[in-house]
Amino acid sequence: MEYTATTSLDAGARPAGCQGTTKTMTQDAIAARVRRFALQDRLFLLVTFTFAAVVLVALAGILVSLVVEAWPAFREFGFGFLTGTRWSPADEVFGAVISVYGTLVTSCIALLLAVPISFGIAVFLTETCPKSLRRPLGTAIELLAGVPSIIYGFWGLFVLAPVFQEYIQPLLIATGLPLFEGPPLGIGIFTAGLVLSLMVIPFIASVMRDVFETVPPVLKESAYGLGCTTWEVVRNIVLPYTRVGVIGGVMLGLGRALGETMAVTFVIGNANRLASSLFAPGNSIASTLANEFAEADPVLHVPALFALGLLLFAITVVVLAAAKWLTARGTAAAGR
């Protein structure tokens, strides 16, 4: 007992200089640790900024290279390249309207067919599907996104096109609508849009399902408690809550449809002509590049193909800008 007391008194009676030294050592250790953490933060910031800068530099490099390579075509044809309806490599006459028209029409057809189907899939998986089937069905739909595009092209050419030619096109032609005129060839712009819709359905449906699952269950349960039907809950609760995510999913599918190459090349017909009928063969920007780039003349044909690539780049940028604007508008509306 005496030894313990003496030790305690000696510790309490430690000179003031020793206490200051201990305090200084503690402060120095803390300062060194803070400096080390600050250095790590600066290093982490530098690494992440480098990654982001690499993406921007690559994007700028792509844009500059497209402009440089496409400049001979714009210099030769001027604004007429954007308004020309004739594409003839033999005569060295190039107009972008045919390819741009095919790209936009096939993408619009794909969205018109894919969005309602994807919406129905997402609603079924999140609202009415038995729990034992939700995961298997969701996984099966997501696996469709991993199928190579060339497989869709083969299937569209050898399976879908003959069935479409024999059973579907005659019925649509019998309606007498100008959009469905012409002989039933099986392949054409409409067939390309149909194949594209099957390709983008997994992307749109997966995004919609994921955003639908973010709706708080208490909101839906309250609506069901008030006597609302499933459709009323989806229309008045789920869709307003997930509007931004739904728009993002649709734009993701549109971006996939705009740039798709091989599947469209198989079934669009690859004809450089402008027709009002959706059953007529046509061309898209991606299919034109795939078919002609390997054998193109470097004088004007190659620059014209680069100009088409630049137009596809511009169309994609416009689509992304529109998606960003719609998303921001939806966020602002939800905030109000």
C-alpha cells in the first residue's frame, strides 16, 4: 500500500518540463498523421482526376479525328452532304439523308415497340409476379443483354424475316396504309427496327425494374389500403416516383439502338435509296460504315464515311443532352 501511494505521488509530482515534452510529442505525432492523410487525399484526388481526364481526352481525340478525316467531304459537298439524298460511290456523289433517315426510323421503331413491352415486364416483375419466379425471370431477361449482336442478326435474317414475310407483312400490306406499301420482302427498315427492339428490351426492362423496386413499400401499401388497383398504384405512385430513372432507361436503349451495327446490317436490306414504305430496304449509318469502309476509295469515299460517323456522334450527343435535360426537368418537378 505504501509503495503504491509513493508511486502515485511520484507520478503526480513529475516535473513540468517532462509533461510539456510528452504533450509536444503527442502534438507532433498528430500533425504528422494529418500531413500523411492530406498527402493521401491529394494523391487520391490526382489519380481520380487523371482517370476522368483520360475519358475527356479520349472523347476530344475522337471528335477531332472525325472532324479532320471528314473535312474533305464537307469541303467538297458543303451543306449538300447533309441534305443530299443520293449515295453513289461509283459517281463520287455522297449524301447523308438516306443513312440518317434509316438510323432514326429504325431507332424510333425499336423504342415504340420496346418501351411498352419493357414497361409491362418491369411492372409484372415488381408488382404481380410470384416471388419464386422474380429472380429466375429477371436473370433470364438480363441474360438477353449479353447475347452478341451478330446472333440477333443471324436470327433476324434466317428466322424472323421469313416468318415476317409470310405471315405478318401481307396482313399489314392489306391495310392499304402508305407506310406498309410494296412487296413483302421480309427484310427492310421495319424488320431492322423489330430486331433492334428485341435487343434493347433487356436494357430498358432491367433499368425500369430496378428503379421500380426503389419505391418505398409504405407508399404502395397505403395506396392499396385506400382501394387502388395495381394500375392506379403504378400510374399514380410508381411512375411519378421513378420518372427520372425511367427516362434514363429509355435513353439508354435509344443509345444502344442508334449505334447498333451487325444486327441491322443483316436485316435492313442495305439499299442506298429513300423510300416512304417501312417494308422497303434501306440503310443506316452503322450499316453503311460496316459494308463500305473496307473497300472505300480514300479520296472522297472514306471522308464521306467519316462524315457519317461524325453525324452519328452528333446525334448521340443530342440524345444524351436531351436525356440530361429531361432528367433534370423531372428532378426539378419532383422537388417542387
